[in-house]
Amino acid sequence: MHFSKTYAQLLLTLPPEFRNNAFEYRKLKQLINQIVFELDSLGLAPSFLRSLHDHGPEMVSRMSRNITDGTLTVDSESMSGASHRQTIVYEIVWNSSVLQPRLRLSSSSPSDVPIHRNSIPSTIQPVCHVNLPIPERSLSHITQALLHTPIIFGDEMSLINHSMESDQPDDLIIPLPSDMAFFQLLTSTLSSLSGYLNMLEQGFNPVLTTLAASISSAARPASSSAPRSFSPYSLAADHSMSLCPGPGGKSDLCTWREIFRLYVEAEVFESVSESTRGERSIEEVEKHLELFKGHVQEKKEYLVFPRSREAFAVFLNLNLFILNVKKFQLANSEATRKILKKHTKRTTLPIPSCLQERDASTPTASSCQLALITRPSKSLPRLLVQAIGEVLLPIIPHIDDYSCLICASIAFKPIRLCCGHFFCVRCLVKMQRRRMADCPMCRAHTVLQANPSNVDYGLLNLMADWFPIESREKQHANEREVVQEQLEALGITDARICRIM
Amino acid sequence: MAKIPRNFRLLEELEKGEKGIGDGSCSYGLEDGDDIMMSNWNGTIIGPGHTVHENRIYSLKIHCDQSYPDKPPTVQFLSRVNLPFVNQTDGKVDPNKLNVLAQWGKDSSIETVLVGIRREMGSFNNRKLPQPPEGTTF
Amino acid sequence: MALPKRIIKETERLVADPAPGITAAPHEDNLRYFDVTIQGPDGSPFQNGVFHLELFLPEEYPMSPPKVRFLTKIYHPNIDKLGRICLDILKDKWSPALQIRTVLLSIQALLSAPNPDDPLATDVAKHYKENEKDAQRVSREWTEKYASQ
């Protein structure tokens, strides 16, 4: 199937607002046809150019980075050197923020080219050259065609830019208007795309913040001693200050915690496992989102507040939205890649690699402008997923942040050592009995100094409020363990005797 | 209680044996230091004083198969000895006739076997049994 | 007696999300006893070898370190003939915050960085100190002989 069809079908699966901002694939394709026509009328039909490639000497692409003015220069030179004195150069110059493709018919030795290149100021900077040596017999054929074409001579060019002193006077510069229209449409469509994506991001964040506020009001601890807000990392804490606590001690805390746990475990957009770490493909995201929906189906029935149910719908929609953005972005970068490939294939004019991919290692301003396919270090879907992780998920404290590293249960009651690390009281008592002096985390000699004054009451209250069930269970388990130890100390080791049912 | 797997149990016993146990009247170690499965052991018992075994040194072979320590090891005397639980043709110890093997439990070990045999040597019934010449082997 | 929560959690993660080059699976009849494999690190004489180990979590764990031993023969200055490992975190430098995963990763790292100054196998250590190249050759030979799949 043609890509244009595939692309159109993919866009149909997205909401209309995405479709209206899509990539102008068809128009660009039409322009390529015009370029071919244009070249044909110049006597440089692609089939002819291809024959130059095929029968000429091997083309070597050499890339040199002109760091001083921050632009990229690509030279391709003929291996055979001075033996072919007539060459056609396809160059794309970056002239006052417009990419101008043109052909340069030159009689200079190709080996001179890189030398004078360095003296060219950055206002008119050829970014690409492909030298095609012309066999003697074809020359007349070309010049014949050129008679009917508006051309600029090399010395006229130097009038436009007077500092281009070393330009070869014999050079014929042939502008390619259709090719220029192609690049203009391509750059404008890409820049409007990136503007649209920016707008999507701007719109996403307020929705997320409102959602966070709404969930945190519904998931407030039910206990009377509860603090009115929870704030270790949450931005939403400020909003919940102004909201009233849930009526009758009801709360969706546990349900929301469960929903968020399932969400994190589903790893919808990015895998965190050792073997498959990283962003997931569209198909995988769709699969994992469905899995999450399946798992959460039953849980969401336990949401007591209508605003919780609404919030849940919004939450799912946000995830679908991110999936759509991901699809949209992927489709567009694929379309860019395809259209450039088509350009090269149909016109045989090779587009330099520096235009096709941004080199992340040299993030100079101008090289970014030149890149047609930008591969940003962080894609928009990633940023949005990250926002969920930073703004939304932390409004419900996660038990892993409050568990004792030694027993892996909630660190109740929490003892804060002088080095700042906290563990549950049972584990520290066991360590002290074994005369283990070093903090398990930092090896500071703080364990034996711990005493009842090291109980972290702030943390203790927080745990009791936000993890009422877990804290109670841990407290009971601790007490059972103490009884067991006391009996063992008395020499009663049979577990059956001391089991208190 | 956590159940200690055979290999780690035998490693513990080996370390204890290397350090030396009690008054040194019993000792044991791996027959081959390369034996990663730690199946074959050598044991020595110094005969208890005030008995016919006084000043005699007895060598034994102990074999711990895969079922150790759920099942007792098999024990065989290399030095000739006359005891009711030792087969007089090949030196093998009859597990049914030796208490520490017959009543094998979770606290039993190679050490308890050797100590148990030595205790039998000094028991009222065995301390005066006539013995083959010193230094002879099965 | 029920398995402590900590061991359950560690096991779940070990099985679901194993560290690269390391596997660990508990025995069905003893959930504190693990079958372990470690791949020899690239660039070490143990490269391309797969080493079998056994690991046991004693009753005291995590107050006491796990017990670990190589079952595959290996020519390494800190590992003896019976597969016992000389590694500080398995002895006096144990911390209850360390885990099975971290222990196995440390053992893998020990394969990359033998320490002949703190030997367990003194003859191997001597070899490594006097002629490291030749000692590594033997390590490679043993890897090929005993640890190839």
C-alpha cells in the first residue's frame, strides 16, 4: 500500500483536531512531481542524473563541521579528482531563514571546493554539495537546454553577496524554484506542527492540575487527626487546603491508591523492567492500557464520591490523549522520512544527512534550524507521562516510600536515626540486640545510639492517617513478635503454645 | 525455622570440623578437598581412656548422600575394631544397632555420630571387648 | 512458619524482572533456597561462561547475610575449590539493606575485578599476583571446560 494511503488511514483514527494539523503529504508529493518536470526541462532529467551517478566515479560524501559559525557543511567530492573538470553541484544554501536548493555548473577542480568553502560567510552557506562529473559528450546537450532557462552566473551571485570573493566566475548557478517550494512547504509544515504540539502541552497541564486537586479532595484520609493536606512532593496540596473533608469520614483513599498502584504496575507508556526498559511502541501502549483498564474495572466500582468517578473518566481520557499524541507524532516523523526518501528517489538529488536528522551531540542553534526531522531528547508523550508521574501520582502517598528497607513492611513505628534514615522500631531493636552499629543505608554508626527520642512522630502520624490499615497490621505483627521473643527467652520454643488466636 | 539445604549444612559442618571440636578426641574433614558435592568424609576417633581402646586411633569413612541430613550418613570403619554394631568383614556400621544413627534427628551431624561411637566404645558392655591388633585395617 | 514479607517481595522481583546476566529461582520445596546462574562478565576471563551457584537465606536474614556458593568450578583468587566466596558484604560488611539482587550483582562484579590481595584460594591468588596473564589464561580454560553451556 502507498504510504499516503496508510498515512491518511492512520489520521482517520485520530480525533479531528489532530487531523487538521497533519503533515501535508499529498501537496509535497505533487511538488516532487514538479521538481522532476523542472529538472527535465533543464535537460537534467533524473534518468540522466542517475546515469552520471552510475557511470561516473564513485561518490564520496565527506562531512566537515564548521564549528566557528555553527553551521554544518557537507561536501561530496569526486574520487577521481582533477580528471573531470566539469561538474554539477547540487547545493542547498541557507539564505535568510529559507532553504534555497540550486544547481551549480562548475568547471573548477572539485578538490578546490572544500578550500574556498571555509571563506564563505554564514549568511549564504552552502549546506550541501554533490558533485557530478559530466562526460564531455553530454555538455552540449545541457548547455542547449540552459539557453532557455533563467540562470545566474557566478559573478552575479557575488554581487548579491560581495564578500564571496573567491567564487568561481565561470560557475553557472541554476535556481530550482519547485525544489525551493518543496523545502518551504516542508519547513513551514514542520514548524506549524511543532507549534501545535506545544499548544497541546500547554493545554494538558491545567487539566492535570485540576484533576490532581479533585482526586486529592476525594482521597483525603478519613481519620479525625488527619492533616488537611499532604505535601511532601505534591503540587496539588495547595488546592486541597481550600476543600472540605469528605462527609461522614468517608474517603476514596484506598481505592485511588489501588487504582494508581495498578496504573504504575501496568507501565503503560514506558517499561521500567531491566530487560525491556524504555518507551513502548504504539501497539504495546495500546495493549498495556487495555490491561490496565481490565484490572481497574472492578476497583473503580468502589469509588464512593461522584467526583471520584468523574475524575477517573478524566484520568483515562488523559491517557488516551497521550496515546493519540504519540500516534500523531510517530505518523508525522514517518511521513517526513518518507517524503524525503521519495524526493531523493524521484529527483536523484541527494539530500544531505545533516538535514535529515538532528545530531543531538552538537545542539547548536543553526543546526537545529536546519534539521528537518527533529529528534528531541524528550518527546511530547514522554513529557506528558512524566507530568502524570510528577503532578498526579504523588498526591496519594505510596507505601514504598514509607516502608522499612529491612522488613519491607511499613516502617511503623518509624525511628529516625541521627544520619536521617528511618527504619521500623522492630528491625532496629533486632539490630541493637545483635550489636549491629552501622546504619544499613549509609554505614554511619547511628544504630546503637537510637533511643525512644528517635521516634519520628510527624512520620508516625502521617502513616497512621494515610496508611491506617497497614499501620494497624504492622503494629499487631510487632506485638506478636515481641510476645514470641519473650516466650523464647523463657525457653518456650514451641510455636503452638504461644499462638494467640 | 528455615530448613538449611544439604550443601550449606555440610559447609557449616566442614567449617566446624576445620576449627576443631571439643577436646580433639574426634575429628573429621573432606576426603577430597575438590569434592564440590561434599559427599565423602574422613573421620578419626581417639579411643577413650580407661578402656581397651585407650591410645588407639580409629579411622572411618563417612558418606553423605543427597538425602543428608534428612537421612543419616553411612559409616564404615577403616581401622579394625570389635564392636557389636560394626560388621566384622567390611567394617560397616549397622545403622539399626547404633543409637545415634537409629535415632537420627535434626540436631544430628557427622560430629554427633563420631562422638556417639566413641561413647559406645566406653560403654559398660563394650569397654572390655577383646580387640584386633592395633593398626590393622578392614 | 510463613515466609517473611521481605523474602516474598524480593523473590517476586527477581523472577519478574531479573538483573541482566543473572537468574535466580527458588526451590519449590524450600523457598529460601535459590538456584542461581551468573553470566561471566564481558571483558573478563569468565566471558561466555555460565556459572551455577546456590544461595540460601538463613533464618536470621536479612539480619545475617545470605549464604552463597559456586557450584561450577572457577579459577578465581577469591573463590575456593568448594565454591566458597570471599566477599566483604557476605561477611563483616553485610548490611540488612542489601538484597539478593545486590549480592549477586556484587559477585558478578567480583568476576570482573579479582582481588588477589584478599584471597581465599591462596594458590590461585599467588598465580594472579606473579603472572596475571598466565593466570587469566587458566581462568579462561576453566571457563571453557566447566562453564560453557
